[in-house]
Amino acid sequence: MKTIFPETIQSLPEADIPIEGVQAFLSQAAKHQIIFMQFAKDVNLPEHAHNAQVGFVLAGRIELVINGKPCSYGKGEVYHIPKDVPHSGKIFAGYADITFFDEPNRYAVK
């Protein structure tokens, strides 16, 4: 997959995200993670919950159901999922974002 991220981001460790077709680079901090992600395939996300998450959409489209409310986000939009709120969704091929996770161990290094 051709990445939209510059070499500086590509030099970060890859995140071990168990989803086929995702490429993700991990910026690790003591209390949070920032993931630079892009998707080559459509992905259905089953309902789950975790600490707070904020996504900054760079390209494509994501449809989320956050606490039972359907939402759709595209390039230039930002979504927020509060801590412990159930959410699910669909990520469409070509989607890319920068996601902030308010937890330091959401994903491991690949």
C-alpha cells in the first residue's frame, strides 16, 4: 500500500493492529499513544469500549456508532469517543487518520 505519511512518520515503529489491510505507525508516550493509520480494505469494527479516543480524519470515510448514535466522518473532521462508551463502525478503503488513545498500552509494537 502506498502510504500518505511522510518518511518521518514511516520511521516510527509499526503498531501491531490485528486488522487486515491496515498500516499503522505508533508514537508512544508515557500516558497515551498516537497512531497514524491508513486502510487498504474495508473493515467492520465490532462493538467494543476502551479509554477515550480522538480521531483526526485525513482521507476517506469512517462510519461509527457511538453509544448507539450513528455518525459519519470524512476528511478534515474530528471524532471523539469518551472513555468506556461502546462503539462500532465501518472503515472504508482509502481511509487515513491520526488517532489519539488516552492509554499508553492500547497497541504494541509489531
